[in-house]
Amino acid sequence: MTTNQIVLTRDLPAHPQRVWELWTTADGISRWWAPDGFRTDVTALDLAPGGELTYTMTAVDPAQVAFMEEHGMPLTTESRKRFTEVAEPDRLGYVSVIDFVPGHPAYEHLTVVDLAATEHGTRVTMTMDPLHDDEWTERIVAGRGNELDHLAALLAG
């Protein structure tokens, strides 16, 4: 990882094993992974170092559909992640393939998620590298933050 790492932290009201299950199973991922206005459907999951997660993310909210169309982006994209670390239930690392930016060549992006038990549940610390420019870095930070908010809401509900 680079020295310009981005760190997002959330305290969640659930045991680390429960958070791990929601982060590492197809059913769990499909329940919270997408940012607002999108749906996630897992198509493949091999939870092991070197294994892959493949899923589609589809814009379903009219505002997101309009944004995607305005920026020449498809409404459904397939995403792939390759696991670099799998240490149940404490740490998960994965490389995402960033291949959805119009006019920009594909590249890999590292994220590491640490889960630590707290008195009231789990502290999630997500550390990631920036993307290729400030605008896209802001977008991924907002999207990941929104996903963590969805995970917190799912666990609180």
C-alpha cells in the first residue's frame, strides 16, 4: 500500500464472526455491498488467498441510472476481486480490478479490512489505496462509506 492510504472506520453492533459472514458469503454480500441506488448480485465466490469474488452491480435508482447514463457508463457492471489475505474472522484483503472508468486503462486497487472485537460489537477498519485521481478517489471513499453505513443499518435492524 502507498503512504496516501485512506482509512474508514465503523463500530458495528455485532460480533466479528457475524460481520465476517456478511462480508464473505454471497448471501451476506448481496444484502449490503452496493452503494445507494445499486443492487449487487454475487456470481462467484472462492474465499481463499488467490480466490476470486465476482459480482454484478446494477443501477436501480432513477438518479443513479441518470448519473450512469450521463457519464457514458453501463447500468450493470461486472466487478472482480482477488483475495490477498483471508484470516477469519479478523482480516480480509483483496485487490479490485478497476476497469469501469471511461477512457482509463484497467488497474488493480488494494483494500484491507480489519475486524476487531469491542465491548459492544466490532470495529471495522478499512484501509485502501487512492484511485488514479482525486475525483475517482472521492467517489470510491463515498461509495465505501455508504456501503459501511448499509452494513451498520443491516446489523442494527
